[in-house]
Amino acid sequence: MDDINVIDHPFKRKVILEIGGEYTGFGYEYFDSPEAVTGFRGYRSDGNAAEGQRDFAVEARRISLIPGVRTVFDLGCAKGFLVEALRTLGVEAYGIDVSDYAIELADPSVRPYLRRMSVQDLESDEQYDLVHVNGVLVYLAMREIKRALRRFHDIARVGVMVGGPTREQILKWYEKEDVSAIDPLRKQEISQAEWDRLIAEAGFEKDMAYYRKRVGAHSPAAVSISNGQQPFELRGG
């Protein structure tokens, strides 16, 4: 598979021509500009134009109930909403994001637990029970995704919780001419089956809506997919 896998669609071509160089990174234009055609257009703890309603408190409660999970590493934490919600429940949560802008806007109470770092720069000596990554891998080249997934296996004691749009979902959005689905920064628009294969190759097992780390019978704990949905069911902007 090529490193970049995106869909060529008439609606997508039309919108990208209209927006031109609207944004080139993960700053104000991507997260919060109300004039932006794409992106979140206001990234808040209660939802946004791209994702719709989102309840981080509910997501945190579901994570906190996973057996064996006491520490969580949120990759692509943005403004730290999930990290904040987890810590409110007593879960030791930390986050990283490539966006200085987003981290600077995190609540002061949670900012000390956030770092500016790329998923590609993770070190395997860090250890957490759960690695949570939502809407991040789609911005990486395929070789970078494979390397990141292998690193997740090194870092996670229990497993991973993964979310992001699949090719099938994105095609539906394009057919509906949903402008929120357009993201010029996205490098992967691949199928659910291909995501499953990539995650399995990295050493994780899928059991219904779960991925668990394959480390032997002594560690049977499983990790649910975000919001209790199937892998990659969460929508990104």
C-alpha cells in the first residue's frame, strides 16, 4: 500500500479548490476559526461543527471502568478535555499533541500533564495501561502509522483505544456533500478492514469492539474502542 491513501472525489476536489491554503497546520484556523470552511470551527468540550456533540465526561467514565486501566496516555489530546475528564475521575492521565496552540488553551489545571510532541517521537520506555488515539493516525503516512502502532504495543500494558474516520464513512460524507468531511491535511482514507489488518500486524487482537495486546494468557484484559463503537467510528474534522 502506498504511503498516502486518499479518495479522489468530485466534491472533495471542488471544495479544496475553493478553500485553497486555508490552513496548513493545527493552529487557530484548524481548531477555532468560525470563518473556516473545514476544520472544527470551534473546538469545545461539548462538541463542534465537525464532530457534532461530544461528551468527554461520558468517554472518561467508560475508560475508567476498563479493568486494569489506571493510567491513560491520550495521543492527540488537543486542548486536554479528555485528560481533564479522566483526572476528575481519579485516572492518572497524560496527553501529547503537535499543536502548541491547542495545548496553550488547555485549562491551567490540566496543562502540566500535557506535552507538545508528535506521535512519531514516542519513546518505548514510557509505560501506560491504555493508549488512546482518536483522529490522529489519519494524518500520518503509512510507514509512520505502522511504526506508531508498533510503538503503542511497546508502551501499552493493556491495550489501545483507537478512533478515526474510515474510507467507508468518508465516502458517505462526500456523497452527501458534507463540507465538514473535507480535510486537506488527511493522508489516510482507507477501509475498516485495512485498519483492522494494520492494528493486528502491530500485535493487537480484536474481540468484537475491542483491541487487546497480545502478550500471552496471563494478560487477558481488553480495551474498548472509543464511545463503545467499532474501531474508527469517531469522526474527525
